[in-house]
Amino acid sequence: MPPAQGVEHRFVAVNGARLHYAGAGRGDPLVLVHGWPQHWWAWREVIPSLATSYRVICPDIRGFGWSEGGPDYGLEQLAADLLGLLDVLGIGRARLVGHDWGSEVGYHACLNWPGRFSHYVALGGRTPWSTGVAASRVYMHAWHMYVLGLLGSYATTRLGVPENALRRWRHAGSFTPEEMQTYLGPLRRPMSAEATRRLYRHAIFHELPRYVRSNRTVPLQVPTLHLHGEQDPLTAGSLRGPRRGAADTRIELVPDCGHFVAEERPSELLGRLAPFLAS
């Protein structure tokens, strides 16, 4: 395991898979869900501060990091894993933060199980209301989806797509060679390479058509803050908010920041999280 201040590691059985999570601190539960091509370690810069007020729980999505994989990588399954983890840990209600694919999982969970979450913060990605042309623009900019979904493990292990993402999607600073390897090492394992293929194939053939066709008007009942890096290359056309309902949902930009908000601007992120999560 890569080092992180004050973190302990646990493994639990959830929906037929052995999932790993990193935990720190005590207090009300706060779950942080990573995105691709990363794992729990993406939160290392903010865990120590958050752990002074919350019980911080950072799971690895099935198939990534140190969690076992499975046949299904749809949002329904990944959100069910999140709910299953809360059940196993005896947590009835939690605060939630999700980045990249973690933000998609978070939206799905909050829309379908609003009683389980008191606050939600999404980082990057698109909103559930990015439909039609807006959704198409998001997926057109995300060319890596098609390469990963159609070329499979070859794209993950041989073509350098994850390395390219870590370099090009970051605006402030850069990942060191050691940090790059911390993410790329687990991702190149056969299980995670296959998980990447299945995740993006499902997105191409199921999530994209569904979002292009949808006209979601269901209100989001969980108070939500959606933060985008102002220089995030993946956010073009995705800043559309709810058309009705969801009165306590707002979208904000983080200046001088790319896709990896928690690592590029950890102090700025903590400053935004503190008042919102405490409200």
C-alpha cells in the first residue's frame, strides 16, 4: 500500500466481491470515492484534515486498487457496492464525495437512495442533467473512453492511455514518476485492465445512449455541490444544472485547476468542503 498519514486498511465482502477501503479519523462518516485511473490514494492530501472532524472512508471501486473485480461495472452495480459497504459498516447515513467515475456513482446513489446521504460533493465529470447535445459533447471530448472500451487491456497496458490521462488532465503541477507508478502499477494488473475495459464498454453501449436520450427531471433531494476545475479538459458542455427541483444544488469552478482537484488544489477543496459538509 502507498503511504498516507493516519490511514488504516480494511477488507470487507460486499455483493460477492472483496472490497478494500482506507479509513481514518472518528466522527460522522464521510465517504470519498475515487475515479479512473486512480484508487483510494487520490485522497491522500485531504484525508488528514478531514479526519479531524469525520470518520473518513475511501473505498477502492471494484476491480481497481486493491478491490476484487467482477463481471458487472454498470453504475447500478457500483452504486450498489457503495450502499453495500455502508450496510456492512453499519452506517445508515453518510456524507459523500465522488471524483470522476466516483462522481457518477455518487449521483446515481443519491438519486436512487437519497435517505442514505446527507450531503454530496461531485468533482469533475458531468451532471445527470447533461443530456442531449450537452452529453454528446462530453463523450466526444472523452476520446479515451472509446480506446479503452474497444481495445481493452492493450490500451491500458501498452498504449499509455492512463499515463496520458494523468499528464494531460492535470493543470496545476504534475505527478512525479513515483506518483505515476503508484497509480499505474495496480492498473496494469490483468484484473484492473479488464475492469477498465468493462467499465468503459458499459459506458459506451449503455450509459452514453441512456444519457443522450434522457430528459431527467427527477429532483435531486440530497444537497449537492458540484466542483469543476476551471481548466479541466473533460468538462466541456457538462456544466448544466437541474431544470427543476433540486433547489439546494449548485455548480462552482475551482480556478487554476484541472481534473484532479484533490491533488492540484487540496487547500481550496478543503475550504469549499468544510462549510458545505458542516451545513
